[in-house]
Amino acid sequence: MSGREGGKKKPLKQPKKAEKEVDDEEMAHKQKMKEQAKALADAKVKASQKGPLVSGGIKKSGKK
């Protein structure tokens, strides 16, 4: 075992990712997904303003 082999070895460099060509279908799909996410976020905000839907759950007594 020589002194040069000891220690951590450096990881190999990863090749750079090539830029993908984005076609019209992919752009339309991304736009649709953004709109759905925005609609979902708006629905969450409206639901949180109305208050909790369920008022049940575990009831705790005042006794200890």
C-alpha cells in the first residue's frame, strides 16, 4: 500500500446536463399544472377562513 492511495478518493465529475427542447405540449401541460396548483391554494385559503370542518375529536375532562 503506497501513500498515494490512502484517504478518500475524489468523486468523478458528472457531465453537464444538456438543455432539453421544450415543445408546445409540454409548455401547455406545465401551464395547466400551475393553474391547478393556484386553484388548490385558493381553495385552501377559503377553507381555512371558514373555520374547522370537524369539531369532534378526543374530549378531555377537567378532572386530573
